[in-house]
Amino acid sequence: MEPESRVDIQQHLERDGAVRCPAVLGASELDALIATLSTVPAEQAGVRLTGLPGLASFLVASGPIGSIVAGVLGIDARPVRAVLFDKTPQMNWKLGWHQDRTIVVSERIEVEGFGPWSRKAGLQHVAPPLGLLERMLTVRVHLDPVGLDNSPLLIALGSHRLGRISVGEIDEVVSRRETSACLAEPGDVWLYSTPIVHASEAAVTPSRRRVLQVDYAVDCLPGGLEWLGL
């Protein structure tokens, strides 16, 4: 699932729902990103990033990460959510098979097709129409090596084409599809279609595994809803 060109990236995403882009960040860029993220509290399962100085330069369309996304979604793509996952021997969690179903908005406004609503970590989440999620792209930027024993993201290939899957049907869907582990080296970037079914096991031999995960969208939200953004 490693591409040779932007056409390959699009083809992999359409067929599998995910693609690995190796060595997107060189050593100096990786060091700069790690320094940018160094103020984020450590040893938490996931920290939502807002107002972090310097982060936007990596994510905008002219940046090393944003330029890949722009090649897929177009130049109007913008980052709407960023989370730093910092898995360590002391914080070694697992996550069952699931689809990402919600977005984060600035305030609750009742709009047809958006719901149910929930609050997580004090932020307003809502499930949007599936079509909006299908037009989004999720990016995982790897700061540390990820091998088979260090909790790689697991994906069910092609599951992004199955629509919204009920929670009770997820395991059956996974059992009928080929699954793949998203292995990575520092500086690698994985792209995946936001609705893809995915999971993560606890690390067998845990070492630090930091991943910057960013959701990109091209849609403006209707009815006065606004992305919370970065």
C-alpha cells in the first residue's frame, strides 16, 4: 500500500481505504514537529490540540503534510481536528473495531441530518451525514517506529465503501474482510478514508509510540454549524 505517485495514492485510497506515504517528513522536519508538540501533556491516551503555535505550518496546503492531502481532496482541504496519541509502557491501551462517526463543532445548533450529539472532554461532538465523513480524510503522522509488536493501527480493507455500519455488525464485517497492520517508520504518513473500520491492540512489547492524527475536510457546515478547528 505504498504509492509511487499522487495517482497511486488516489487509487489506493479508493480501493483499500488507506495508503502509506513513506518519509514525508525528513529528519529536520520531524525534529521540528516533535519540538512543536513537546508542550503537549504526556501519558494521556489522546490530547486534542488547539491553538498550538507552529502546528499549522505543517498542516496547511503548502506544508509537507497538507500538500499530500491537497493532492487528494483539493486545495480547499483544511485541518478540522488534530489529536496527539502518545502510547507508552505506562499508557498502553487498546481500541476495538469501530468507525469514526463524529465531528467536533463550536456549538450545538440543531440541523437536520446532524445527530446524535455528545460531549467529550468538554467539546461538542455530533454525528454528521455519512456523505460528509466520506469526503473527509484522516492523516496519521508517525513520530516513532511502529512494528507489529508496538500497536499498529489495524484496518479492514475496503470497509470505507460499506456505508455506516451498525455497532452490532462491525465484528461480522471485519471477519469477512482482509485486515492489514499499518506499520510505519518515523516521518511516515498514513492516509485513510475517515469512515474506514479500524482498531488498535495494546502493544505486546510497548515502547513509545506517538502519532499525530489530523482530520481534513473540504465541506462547510450548514445551518450555522461551524467546525471547532485547530
